[in-house]
Amino acid sequence: MKYFTSTYWKGQRLLLLAFLLLHVIVSSVYISWQSITFDEKDYYGYSIKWLHGDVNRNDKIYDSKTPLVAIAAIPRMIKQVSDPGYKATDNGTADILQGRYLMVLFTLITAIYLFKWTRRLFGEKAWIVPLLFFLFDPLVLGFSMIITSDLASGTCLLAIAYHFYRFSIEKTSKHLLLFSAWLGIGVVCKASLLYFVPCGAILILIQWIFSKAPFNLKQTLLHSLSCIIIVLVIINLAYFGEGSFRTLSRSQFQSSSFQSLARTPFVKDIPVPLPYSYVQGLDMLQFHGEIGAGHPESTHHGTFIGNASKEQGGFWYYYLYTGFYKIPITTLLLIIIGVVACFVQFRNEFLNKHIWYLIPFVFFFVILSCFNPFQSGFRHFLLIYPFCFLLIAAAISFMQKKIRLTRSITIAFLGYAFISTALFFPWLISYTNEFITDKKTVFRKLKDSSIDYGQNSSQLQKFIKDNPGLSPLTNMPAPGKYIVSAFHLINYKDRYNASWLTKFEPVSHYQYSMFIFNISEADINSIKKDQR
């Protein structure tokens, strides 16, 4: 009961509560300006199906969708209970807009874990600046109330790593249970969190090699078995156990990988203790990665970076390149200093404390960069972004021992990041730092949902209505004045293909994700001349 007493919430916890409340207020103001993004209807739609007991992925758009975002349906559930005869007449738009506010819970949970872990590693007051950087970061604010699994997956990974660290150091059943529970929730949220299994094995191996402690095989097997059982129970509960223990030979798959498994002797007849819908989601993702962008059955639009693009696979430097423009400059600098600090300042404590967040960060960064065929926006970086703020805490701790004016420098860095974010408010999904000085040409650097996630579609329609002199968007080059979203500029497979406009310089931008072109007859003639 101590968590519900005024004594417990005095001092730093009260300050934490004030920060969280301020984040909720800012996020609420921000989200009220944003249109429903490209994926929100699909995520919300699958969660409603799930609430009605239907877990089947009977549409290609449900390949990666998770029941974890069903918390967004709570406002609709309350409305339905209070008014049993209520029926939506707007295709669920109001339900999605109201449900967004529940998604902030994932940000708040992430902030609490950062609070706990930072204090444990760097001191009682070390959490304050890193948490301010986190709660008012443009990427975090931009997705704090968006109904997707991007930020939720980052919450799960941070919690998994934290309890794995605590269990590995303290060997308590409490943290084994919490680690297993979060791992189960995590793989329900995003299948790629299954990769924490080899990541955790690497951490244990490093600890065993350098600590020279005796290896207890029996205890390790017992702990592993307990974890596996808890994870399997959570996954089965999440999908109502439907189709669990079905053999691969009795299942229908789309991807060549799963089809091959279903034909493999011995393997094909082993009962799989996972619900069919969960396995089906893995298969669909694998299939969409195999066929690549542009295929009628694919949900992927391609990977874009600068002037390069790929229909299959990605670029190993995608998140390095994109993050260079999407992360505030001072945050970037502190992250780099933090990485250096882990190897310089903390070498005596590196194996006991710092590998537990640095190794997962590096491991999943490699997974995202080299083994992720769906590099369709910097939002996927939210999976590992919370670890960056632990690195910021490491950077500040390092600077305090090396530089006398650390407090002043930190305040200046934080102020710069706040101003940089505020200048974009409330169009934070489109945020780019000062390394891109001319915002009307941002589409030449960044593509996809990194700047255009459909968040400004209603504002685009309003702009067109208020400016009747604009020409309608066309696939064929023609003179006129156009406003076009970044999605239509770069998505060359889209039926509203306007990529021909990128041959010219826009005259201005609107809300950082829409660009205005004034094309003359001479411009059109220049295109025809080039074609000849």
C-alpha cells in the first residue's frame, strides 16, 4: 500500500509525477491537431476484432497488428456500456481519436522504468535531465498517443532488459517473473522481441566468462523452463489459445520459409504450442518481406533513403542516416558522449551494470539495420530509443567528472532541444533537426513515414479547399500550382504518383510534410526535352 501514500510520493517521485502530467498535457494538445495516420485504422480494427473474439488475420493489413493496443478501445467500451444502443456513424473515426489518449500509458511506463534504472546506475538525481529529454523529445511526443505498436514495443524491450538485468544480478524470483511476463507481452506486441532470447544468452555468456563464477546448469535450465512456460501462457491467453498445438503440416502458409518447414520430416508433425493466429502473423510478415514492395499482395511500399530506394530489403545505414536528421542535435551529441563514457569512465563497472542496456541497444540496432526488410520510417527506431536516454545519463555523469561547467552546458543542451522541438509544434511527426536548413526540400533527404505518416491529411484537404487556384494532382506532367504530400511525392507505386514534381524545386511547404510547386509551361517543355 506504500505506493498510494502521500509520504511515498514526496520529493523526487512528486517531481516525476509533475513531469509525467506535463507530458500528458502537451501530448493531448499535440494529438488534437493530428489526422488519423496511415496505420491507426488497421491497428484499431484488429483490436476490435480481437475484443469480439476473432483473432484471425484474414486481411493482409493485419500481418503485424497486435491485440496489445486494445486499450485504445476502452473509451468506446465505456460509451457502449453507458449507452447500449449506441452505433458509430463515422466509420469509427471518433472512437480512434478518443482511444488515442489511452496509448500514453506506454510512454508513462517507459518513463518510470527510465526513472528507476537511471537512479540505480548513476545516482539519486541522475534521472531528471534524461527524463526531460525523453518526455519532450519530438519523436516520443509525436508517437506518444498514436495507436500503433512502435512506442509500445520500446516500452516492452526496456522493461524486459531492466528485469533481466535485475534478475541476473540479484537472482530473485520476483524479477524472473517480471522479466518473463514482459517478454511474453513483448512478443505479443512485436514478434521481433523474440530476438531478446539470443541477446540474453549473449549477456549471460559475457557475464559468465568475465566473472569466472561457476555455471549452474540445473538452475539455468529450471529458470529457462519457467520463463518459457510463462511466455507461452501469455501468448496463448492473448490469442485465446485458438489453434494452439496444431502441427505445421495442418497449417496453411504463404511464405516459402514456413512452407518449407511444413514439409520438413519430423518438424512438420511436431505440435506447435502457439496459437495459429500468432504463427500466421509471422508467416505473413515473412511472405511480405519475400515478395517485396510493389507486389499486389504486399503491404510494404519500399525503402527510401536520399535518392536511393529498394523494393526488397533495406540499407544497413538506414537508421544512422535517418536519425542524423530526426534526432535533436544536442540529444545526438549526448548519445555519442554516453557511448564513449560507457567504455572510458565505467570500465570497472561495465560488466556489472552497463552491458545490460548497451548490449540490447547494439543488438537490436543491428537487427533493425541489417535484418529488417520493412525500413519504412524512423518510427521503428522507437524500439530501442529509450536506451538512448540511459546513454544520456551516462554522458552527463561522465561530463560532471571532466568539465566544471557541466550543469550550465546541460541546461543549454536541454533548452536547445526544447526550442528545436517547439518550433515544429504541433507537427512533430515531420520534425527534422537543423542539419536540414531548407525545410521545403526535406523530401530529398528523408522519405516515407519519417516525415509523412498521413498525420496532416485533413489539413491538406482544408488547404486545397481554401486555395481554389491549385491544380488537381496528376500522374502526367502538366503546368499548374500543386500542393502534394511527401507520401505522394516519393511513393512511385502509388496511383497518385506525382514523383515527376521532384525534378523541380518547391516554392514553399505546408506543415513540413506538404510541398507547394509552381510549374510553368517552360518547366514542362524542359521535361519533354530531357525525354528526347
